[in-house]
Amino acid sequence: MDCLFCQIIAKKLPAKLVFESDSIIAFPDINPSARVHILIVPKKHIIGLQDLKKEDGELLSEIFEVVNELVTRYNLKDNLYRVVVNGGKAQHVSHIHFHLLGGELKKFV
Ligand code: DGP
């Protein structure tokens, strides 16, 4: 298994999980671009946006439920936040992930 995020999901590499369910994990980005910078990652190995299928619709809705839970937990509702999904050459880890960035953003990811 040479996918970095699959190894984190399998607990073969460490990460400080802030959320885990049967289908999703979330953990802080190692190189934060904002005061709050969490990666929300489906356990299913989907490479990128272009690989999503209709059958992933429920998973996507679960991902945005997790986003909402973290927005509440980190008090971002009345602050500034955004969700970013990089693709193509802007994507460095080939396992789809959603960046939740909140508070003071240091730079664009
Ligand atoms: P992207 O460019 O969208 O593929 O973003 C990948 C992000 O993953 C990048 O912001 C840094 C983060 N990252 C890479 N390796 C690790 C790791 O081992 N642990 C954690 N927590 N984050 C990582």
C-alpha cells in the first residue's frame, strides 16, 4: 500500500484524528495554511474529484456533515472558513481530501 492517506487510515502512519467514522477520517494538515486546517478524507481510496461516481453521493454528503460538525467545533461559523479540493497538478496526495481552512488564512492552498 503506497498511498500516504491509506496508511494513515490503516493506522500504519500516525495522525492526530479529530474525527473518525466507518467511512471518513479527519486530521490536522501537517503544514497548516490557516489557524484551523483539517483534512477530511474518505476511507475509500478515490484518487481525485474526476474519479467520483454517482454511487459516492452518500459519501459526499457524509463528508459535508463532517465539515459542518468541525465548523461548529472550531467556532468557525461566525468567522471565516472555506473548503478546498485540489485537483490535477495542484493535488499532491493522490487520495481525495477536503481541506477545511478557518480563522486567519496564511496563504492559498
Ligand atoms: P494537496 O496539495 O491538496 O494534495 O494537499 C495535501 C496536504 O496533505 C498538504 O497540505 C500537506 C498534507 N500532508 C501531506 N503529508 C501529510 C502527513 O503525513 N500528515 C498530515 N497530517 N498531513 C500531510
